[in-house]
Amino acid sequence: MKFQFASRAQALRTVLLCGAMAAAIGATPAFAQPAGPAAEAEEGNVIVVTSRKREERLQDVPLSITAYSGEEMRAKGIASLSDLAAQTPGLAFQDVNGAYAAPVLRGVAQIDQTGPQGNVGIFIDGVYLNNRSALAFDQYDLERIEVVKGPQSALYGRNTFAGAINYITAAPKPDEFSGRATFTLGTFDRHEAKGSINIPLMKGVALRVFGGYSEFDGTIKNDLSGKYLDGWKDRWSAGGALTAEITDTLTLDLFGVRSETANDHPALYSMPTTLNNCGATTVVRGQQLNTYFCGKLPYPTNFQLDDKTGYGLTGSNEVYYGKLNYSGDALDLTAVVSYTTAEFGLLVDTTGDPNAVNVPNFGGLSRQLYTNAATDRSTDWNYDVRASSKPGERLSWMLGMNYYDSLVSDILELNFQRVGVEPGTTPPPAFSTRGGTLKTKGHALYGMLGYELTPQFNVQAELRYTIDDQDFIGGGSAAGATGRQTFKYLTPRFSVNWKPVDEVLVYATVARGVKTGGFNANAVNTDYFTYGSESNWTYEAGVKTTWLGGALVANAGVFYVDWKDINAQQQLPFSTLAVVGNNGDAEVKGIEAQIAFNPTRTLSLTAGGALLDPKYKSGVMDGEVSYICGELVNSTVTSSNCTSNVGGNQIARTSDKQFALGAAWTVPDIVDGLDGYVRTDYSWQAGKYSTGLNLQDQGSISLLNARAGLKFGNYELAIWAKNLLQDEYISRATVVSSTADLGPTSGVSYTRIYPGERRTIGADLSVRF
């Protein structure tokens, strides 16, 4: 199987290279005028999106979408998913310096934090990425980002259970030779360079190459080593895209990119279990302890991490695709073949106590614990063919077929170092290993049918039928174990939209999302080895309006999510193991709004916010906290003041309130040919509960970013600051069993606190040609 994947990847790379070489032979400049909605967007500053697999004006799409152009991303300082979440109503995000990325849309959180499948699909030009690590694309040549909220399973397919985030790269332009380069210097030894070049090769053929390189120390000092944490030794990307207008009706697009990441050790602080103040009480080695920490988590100020043995996320990812577009008189045809691959490693000191390696635990091992993502590897082949009606017809339709062949290898180890070993001298031996390789082959038929009942009233139905065949091969403690299961499901979407006038769109949608189940490697040969799929129905109504000739845009929507059979942790009876299972239901009620106002040609104001009510329904038993409350059969807890019945509580790791404000002021012609600008962006997000107990608060996040610059001809010089007010915030917190304190039997847990990035300041120099 490895040989098959390698040969396919090599074949696709060869196609891309040969296509570029063939296009370059005899190249001559060619010029053509842009046409269609995209051209109108450039001329009229109208945002065009492709969220429904066709070009549409954002204000005409009956979906809740937040979109940012490439220029807006640069101006707002959006360089990561965490930056994107700060500015996007209804989106939250947590990761571990690139690992276990977990975007959360509308409170539909990833309950299983380390699971290979997410609730929000991440795409590049519509190509799905099936690895949750290193989802940073700031060095790519991006035209825009689209955040599409609500289930997108009907058209996007897998793992768009709560929505989709689509990164759209800039397409080659056959009519111009152009380029852009940006150089950045900043505090904490930040060095970055990135750029792109658009090269017309011959009539109707163009090549666009892009790339970047970055170094950053991080902003959190490790008091043990004197080095900084949460940065990266280096990150680089290199890629290219080729467009060839083979005939007037047939176009070929080729794309390929490779990125490599060498992140530093993540910053984290493991709270001593002696600070626990609630949950239950127990006795460990003659010492009475509480099992949980309640209240607002303290911001850590001292870090004692072994960054000689441990290291941050290190690895690479690649994305390749080829696309054929045929535009006929009666219909349009599109065929896409894509291949993605990624491989990462991670070894993190999760104890943060330099003396722990000298304290005996058991079997010659110490209390010094490391978490090791041993083989985080993935590959994915995807084939998609679709036909659609011509734009502007009263009856619109689309019919497509999709096939994918996916592999995700996900092995998680816990490693205790031997007693007395010097940091960085000996790899820590594995104490426990779980996980395995999940292979999925999916087949789907999908389609869309829309009808314009009147020029103002339109209805549309979308439907996908999917068959997913899963095969599992266990690793670690489950080595040799195999499993197979098949999921068959329908994911429809229905929408109604009414335009009483051109400037107002009123819409209502109903959509179903499905995320397939999987396997529990630590529950082989039990009834809990497999778990089933989860689903949700989302009901939404909204309005999109444009006023004052386009100077004011105001959109708002309300929604209700009915979430069934949550893939959440549940406790195995007569065991200390917790596994993923279909564990009850939840619901989310919410409202979102966004406003953009340009009162003058030189002043722009933006505002957006979301209010959510994400709650577990009655009867949900949260296996993630059952040991904390002393509910194991063999628990040594002496008294308990909590329960794993979390019905009515807020869903773990969700924010119920957030808003963002932005302002930009342009100062034209400070002197002849010299323009200036100033902008600020402020965001606030309510604190998240670390678990379903709702007793531990991670605290709110309040960020102010600023940017000021000068533009003169093709040059731009800007200074910027992120987290200008130096907010000390927690970006993530994880509650885990303290094995060193005889957990989970004792019930004792500890909390790993991950601090957010401190204030950074820098300068950009950009040049266009």
C-alpha cells in the first residue's frame, strides 16, 4: 500500500512538472480581459465566494459566510487559525503550537480532543486536508478565506459537520507579468520573507510560483533552559500553480505545494495536584488530595520544561491537484484529482518540574512524563467529477460523483523518563501506546436543484448520499487488532431565499451534518471497540442587506442546532478506561451579526459578534470526568461533590459570547504620491469551560492589534503590533488524569495550561511589480 501511495504521488508531481515545462516552451506574452463575477469583484469591490462550488456574490448566497480578501488578511494580521477565530463571529480555535488543531463553529465542539476527525473541514481550493496538524498557510499566495457556517456535508462532504474553512489561492493570470514580495522583521527574533510571481507563458497560459520562509523564537521564556517556547526554528513553503486555456471552452489548472515545519516546544504549565480544590477527595500515599481544580485558571508565570528531550511539532505536508473545466453552451463540466500527504512528530514535556525525573514512580521510572504523537501520518486521494447548469438560468442544477481513498495513522504514546536521567541524553521509554491506522474509502453521489419561482423568490435543494468503508489496524497496545465498519448516510440541505429588492436577501435553510464513527484502540475485543456516527440538523434564518450604494453592509442570522449521538468520552464499566462513544445529545441556540460601514472614502468600520447557548441535553454522562467524581468501580475516592451527569451544562471548550471591532483610516496624498493609513482591530471572546463539569474557567481573551503604514508607488512600509495591550490570556487548557498520583483510580487530575502569545511588534516592507 505504501508503494501505491508513493507511486501515485510521484505520478502527480510528474504531471505538474511536465505541464509547467510544456507551457514554458515557446512562451510569448498574452493578454485577455477578465470577465464574469470575479472581474466585477475587482472593479466594484464586491466579494465573490465559491462556497456552493460556483462563483457567487457573497450577499447573494443564502448561507452564513465570513470572507476575507488577501489584502484584508494582511491588514488585520490574520496569519493563523487563531487569528482567524478572533475576527470571525461564531468561530473559536485551540491547538498545541500547531498540533491537534480544533476549530469550533457555533459551539459544535470537538469533544474528542485527540481524535483524527474534526468537526470543521479545512480545505485548500476545495481540496480537503485530512490531518489536524500544522494548518498554517500564511506563506501561501492567498486570494481569500471563506468561513462557511453550519453543516456543509451536502456539497463539501466529510467532516464538515459544523462548517468548512476554505483557503482560496490566487490563480495565475495569463494577461500580466506581476509579483509581490514581503519582508518582515519583528520582536522575539522574527524573520520572514514571502512572495509570488505571476508569469504569462504564452497565449492563455500562465504560471504562478510562491513561497516563504519564517523564523520566530516565541514569546514565552522557558525559565529552565533560558530559551523561548511556542515559536519555530523554521517554517517554509514552496509551490506553484499553472493555468492553461487549452481552447475557448476548456481550461486546465495544476497546483502543488510543499511545506515544512520545525516548531519549538509548546509553552505549558502543569498545575501541581496539591493546588486542586474541588471535585472529590482521596488519599494518595498518605496525602489527602482533591481531584480537580475549580474556578478561573491562574495565568502561569514560571515555566520549567525539558526542551532538550521534548520538542514541538516537526514534519511536512504536501497538496497537489489537477482540475479540468469545460464551459459548453448547455452545461459546465469540472473534473478534479487531488493528493495530499502529511507526516508529523511531537514529543512534549507535560510535567514541567525539573525535579520530577529524580522522584521514583514505579518500575525504575520517574514522575517525569512526556506525551508523544509518534506517527501522525496521513495520505488522501480524492476524485471528483461534476456537471452543472449555466449561470443565470431559471432552473439551476448540479450533479456530481466523488471517490476518496484516505489513510490516517495516529499513534499516541505516554513516556515516563527513567529515574535520574539527564535531559536530552536518553529518549524516554513508552509507558503506554494506543492508536492505529484508519483507512477509509468513500463513495458519494451529490447534486443540487434550484428553481427561480419568481425573479425575487428562489428555492434550492442539495443532497449527498455517501458510503464510507473504514478499516482499522491497531498499533501499540492494540497491535494486530483489526476492525471494519461501513457507514451509509444522506446529508440534505434545503434553502429558500427572497429578494424583495436587489439590496436585501432574506433566507432560511435546513441542513443535516454527519460525522462517521471510528475505533477505540484501547478497547479491543470489547463491545466498545467501535462507535457510531453523530449527526445534527441545523435550522437557520437570516438577512443580508446592502445600503447607501454599497457603503453599508449589514448581515444577521439566528440558528438552532439539534445534535444527536455525540462522539464523546464514556467510561467503561468495571474498568479505568474511558473510550469514545455515542454519548447523548446537545443543542446550540445562537445569533450572529456582521456590519461593514464606509462613511467616507477614507474611513471604514467593521463590527461582528455572536451569542451562543451550547448545552448538553439531559442524560449526558461525561466519561472524561467520571474518574474525577469517583465513579469508577475500583475508585479510592473517599467523598465526592460532583457528578459526570452534565445535562444542562455548557458544552466543554466553547465560548458563548464573542465580538470583534475594526477601524481603518486612509490618508491620501500626504505628499504627492505618498498615502498613509492607520487601522486597529479589537476582539473579545468569553472564557471556555475546560470540561463538561463547568467548574473550571479558562478566562476571556481580549486582543488589540494595530497597523500603520505608508504606500508610495509599488512600495509599502508598515509597522504593526499584535496583542498591543499585553493581555495575559490562556489559549488552551486540558484536564488529564494524574498517573503519577495513581489516577484514574485515585480520581486525581491535573490541568495543563497553555498561555497565549504575548505582545509582538514588527515591520513589513512590501513591493509589487
